[in-house]
Amino acid sequence: MKLKGRIVDIPNKRIYPGEITLANGTITSIEEKEHDVHHYILPGFVDAHIHIESSMLVPSEFARLAVTHGTVATVSDPHEIANVLGIEGVEFMIENGKKVPFKFNFGAPSCVPATNFESAGAIIDSDGIKKLLENPDIKYLAEMMNYPGVLFDDDEVMKKIAWAKHYNKPVDGHAPGLRGKDITTYINAGISTDHECFTYEEGLEKLQKGMKVLIREGSAAKNFEALADLIPEHFEHMMFCSDDKHPDDLLLHHINNLCARAVAKGMDVFQVLQMACFNPVKHYKLDVGLLQVGDAADFIVVEDLKHFKTLQTYIDGELVFDNDKSLIQPATFKNLNHFNTDKKKVSDFKMTSSATQIRVIEALEGQLVTNEMIADSLIEDGNLVSNVKEDILKMTVVNRYNNDQPSIAFIKNFGIKEGAIASSVGHDSHNIIAVGVSDEMICKAVNLLIDNKGGICAISNSEETVVPLPVAGIMSDQDGQTIGKQYAELDNMAKQMGSTLHAPYMTLSFMALLVIPSLKLSDKGLFDGNKFQFSAVEIN
């Protein structure tokens, strides 16, 4: 097979008319040859850090959408399903990914559970990490979120890192805001990347100390604008990633969008493409072709080097996207779930109090970090309730693995004026998380998800809508187009109910993520991520 186009030679920083010859999934020759074909041929894009589960799609369905944007591979941390189902969940992701022509590269989730301050569905200790890293399908030790464990030389944490070194596999980092001596200690433990930088200064320090910095632009956490100016001087040590990408966003774009935005800022196109295509393959030693003779034929055809609209995607020489149509066929799979809690009563969400003030989680647009606020309490019949006028709403996290009492806190900036929204995608343990204007509405939303054994939902004064997520309570068993449309409709409903957040469900899903400061809620209570200890809601 032969293919003509303008060849984008990233290492040599040149573009020339040429012809590529393919045989048995491999590039056998690339010849410079004059012709009148004006589209561009370049290596496929690689998402350098993503949780496939956050797309609410199983890997095979994620692939069907990703190839439409020129993505040929991902560096995927199956941390979310691992927190629900342990090693069985990781194996499910690997096997499902193998059913389609796409290059998933899964890691061994390093923090299952993420902390001891929440209830998860599984534990993967250092012996489990060893078992995973022995598997050639596992390419790296995934993000070490327990940075206090690294700093204080925790035995289990250091054993996990030691096994990664033993098998010569990279160790990914997760250290939001970590600076100075602490980040030096963290890096010296053998941790090579970080995707959590949210300021230019933080990113620069980590780069200068030898880390690879990933520019993350997901559905909730967006750090592109803060970090993009690092590209001209440090592109050789940077990559692009999504981290978490909801299905409606994946319908629209992927890594191609970050390339377009970087080029629009005046960044050198070869530097941008090195980050998007080359650097992840080299750092993680991926079996992904880079448009060189002898490589696997993993490449894309794009309309131009400005918008990066994908015309065709090839993986191992197979055409998997062509003429606006994904050619990857749906895969069958066995469903897994871990929902073992009974329906709740309205009284379960009441919080008796006489406190005049309360601690409040302040959610921040486009960030996983939150602030801690102090606000006046609103008490009715001795019960702390949502203050809709001040946008301070009651929030709950419900243990989905056991029948325990729901935890209660309050949150600002969701903006909901009626009803409630809820999700069983609640990082990291994926308990049910809900925010609403009243105990009754919160209870309805929580029970709707329990009835469906997982999902996301909205309850307004006039309607109830749910998107079921029966695969481990975090992924759909439907195709990507269907779930993307359903999610977009539910997202719009939440905004009609008053939410002003760009991605209310993605933001909601991170309000139980204890390893990101400063104030979050687990099923066991309000948690201070700076002090790494529980904190009281009431201030007496």
C-alpha cells in the first residue's frame, strides 16, 4: 500500500512532499516525491496520562471516538476501576482494550485505596503491584498520589516504587503544589512526571529539577493557559494529557485541540508535535510508530497544521478512521459491578446542629483544588440545611460498598437553585456523591443511582433524568455517541437548574478526591487535604 501527502518529519523539523509504503502493518519506505496532494501525514497523537474510565466508556468504545481526532495511543491509569474492583478491574481494562485496533498502555495503579480516610472496593498492596508490573501489558507505575508517603518514607509506598525500578518501568507522579525541598525528595525517590502543576512557577521548578511536566486539559482541570509559556524552552521534557475527559468533550476533540491551541499561541509546530507524538512514546518506551522506516504504521492524515482536523487514522497499517467515520467495530464484554448498599431515607441526610458557623468547600472553576471557607449556618428545626440564596448547598458522600451512614458537608459555587445532582463517579473510591437544595432532593438523587447500580443523574422540580453506568458503576455499556449525547443533555439539565460551572458533573466527581487540597468530603467525613486529617463541619 502507498500513501501520498506532505510528510511531517518532526525530528528533522522539515515538511516535504512524499510517499509512504506500508506492508504487514509496518512502514517499509518513505520517499521524497513531488505530487499535488496537499494534506499532511504525521505520527498519531498520544494522550500521555488519562483515566479511560472518566470518559464513562469502556476502552473499546473510547478507542472508537479517540481515533476520530487522530489519537492512536494512550498512557492509561486504570486507577478508577481498580479502586472499585482491584486487579480484576485492571485486567478487564487490558482485555477489553485488546479487542480493538488501538494502543492502550496501562499502568499499575499505585494508590488503591488512594487514602485510608475513605471506603474503597479493593486494596492493591505492594505484592499486588509486583504481580501487575510482571505483566508486559503493564507499562509503568501509575501516579503516586500518596506524596506524604514518599516524603515520610512509608514502607509500602517505597516497596511499590522499588518494584517499578526492578522491572525498569517509569513511575508517574501526582504532586499538586509540591515545591522546594519536598519536591526534591519526591523526585529523588524515582518519580519522573507530574501532571498536576497549576502555575507556571510550579511547572518551571519541577522541570528544572528534572521532572517531565504534562500539560493537562481535561473536562474539569484545565492547566493549558497556566503552563503553555513553558513550551518554547522546555518542550523536550513536556507532554500533553487529558487526565479526565468526559464523553461529550471526547465527541468534540482530544489532543488535537491542544496542538491547535498551542500553534494559535505562536508556538513552533515541531515543538508542539514533539510533545503530542514523540515524547510520550520515548518516555514510556511505547510500541507506537513515529513515522519512520521500520516503525509500526501508526500515523494520521490531517487537513492542515493549524486546526489538525483529522482526515484518516492508521494503526498498525489498518485504516481505523476515514471520511468522518470510525471504522473500529464495537466489542462485546462481560459486565462487572460492585454496588452493595441499600436505599437511603431522608432522615439519613439530616445534620442536627446549633452551630452559628460552618466550614464550606469552595469549588473552583477549572481546578481540582478547592478552598476552605467559613460561612454562617442556616438551621431549620435543628437541622443544618442548604442556603440556596447564598449558594451554600448541602453535599453528601454515600458508601456504595456497605450500608453506612452518609457523610455531610457544604459546598459553594455549584449554583443549583432547585433539585439535586448526583454521581457514582466520585474520585477516587467512587462512592455516591450528591449536591442539592434539600435533604429530600438529595435522597431522591442518591436512591436513583442505587436503583441503577451506578450512574449520574439530575432531579429537578419537574423531572428525573439518569444516565446509567452499570460497568463498575463508573462506565456505560452503550456506544460512545449515545453516552456522549446523554451526558451532554444531563449536563445541560444541571445548568438549567442553575449550575454555572463549565462541567458540573466532572467538578462534582472530584469533590471527594482527598489527595488534592484543600477541603474535600469522603464517606467518612470532611477532610483537610493540607493537614491530611478530618475536619469538623461545625464551628462552635
